[in-house]
Amino acid sequence: MSELMIEGLSATVAGKEILKGVDLTVASGEVHAVMGPNGAGKSTLSYVLAGHPAFTVTGGSVTLDGQDLLGLAAWERARAGLFLAMQYPTEVPGVRLDEMLREAAVAAGRDVDAVTQLLQDEAGKIGFDARFLERPLNVDLSGGEKKRNETVQLATLQPQFAILDEIDSGLDIDALRDVSRRIEALTETGLGVLAITHYRRLLEELRPDMVHVLVDGRIQRSGGPELADELESAGYGEFGTSQN
């Protein structure tokens, strides 16, 4: 059983305090959803966990099975078992998806041929066109194709924990179902998920164990899946904001 533990995490960007003491723990196989209004700090949380250099940690700790992640570079956090599915996946001209994942396999000491086969299998499972596997990473892909691409990478790299930064944005109904169902299946093999989302629709397939409300840089309330239904109907008014 692995555990991603966030304790008292505070962070700034450009001198402005965004996270003001976030406490959150995700265990293997669990799905924790983080919801909240615009500007609450949800994406900042994902960037800080992944090691984005624009953000400065001013307090707290983040550990994965006791290993301090905040002292590691972004690539070292990935090697330790952390994966970030970005809200706006970056295009990387000149770097093919299959070549990138094979290099990641070599770095992790995995069998390259097995990873190549796994990549093809995972693409088939969520309807990601096989011709995109040999294309430059995310170049000339639609928003939905990029999110399928992120999901294929997640399943192929096999991290311990995945941070999903609004992976549902830009997806039509079919793509949302395919992506969320595949990630849900991965949790059954031990993947822990921290899913950042505005909408309950993602959580209809990616079933959360816990839902957390992030407002003004802090977790203001936590509860079971029913909390997402409550937020869908009532919004965030009780937390001092009228944003939805």
C-alpha cells in the first residue's frame, strides 16, 4: 500500500500566496476529487506537486511512501511514481510519443519491447488512433485526442499516483466515458488518483472515495461522493463565494 501525503502545503506564484496550508492524503487504489471555484488554487496544487518551477513552496511537506518530493526535480518526482495529466497538454515538436515512452522505459529499467506492446494495447482500449503513436507528442491533435493521449501515457508509464488536472475539459461524452473508465480500471490495480475537476460528470465514471472542496487555498470541507452532488446543485455559496 502506497501513500501520497500532503501536509500544510503552502505556495506562492509571482509573490502571491495561492496555497495556504493544504492537507490531503491519497492511498493506493483511492480516487480523491478536488473541486472548487475558479481561482481557488486547484491547478496550482497540481503544478506544485509536479514540481513546476514557477511556483515557490513556502511551507509544508509532500511525501510519497515517506520520500520527500519537494526536494526533487520534476523528472525525479515522475521517476518516484508521480504522473501529471495536464489541463492543457504541451505540444513537443520533434519528439515522437512512442520514442518518448520507450526512453522512459529504459530509464525505469523496464523491458522496451513489452512497453511498446503495452502502448499499442492501451491506445486500442480508449480509441486513440494508432497512427498518433508515431507522431510528435500532441502536435496537431484535437483537445479530446490530447486527453486520450495523456491517458495512454498514464496507463503505459504505470505510476503509483496520477494527478488529473481537469482531464475532463474539452472532452465530448464518448471521450469522457472512455478516458474516465480506463482510469477507473487502473485504480483497481492500485493506481491512486487526485482528480481536479469543476464538474460532477467526470465522477460518474471515475468514482471518488472522497471529495474535497478547495476554496481560498485551503481544503474547506471533505466528504463522500454525495458532496459532489451537493456542490453541483448548491455551488460554493456557503464557502463565501458565488462562483460555480
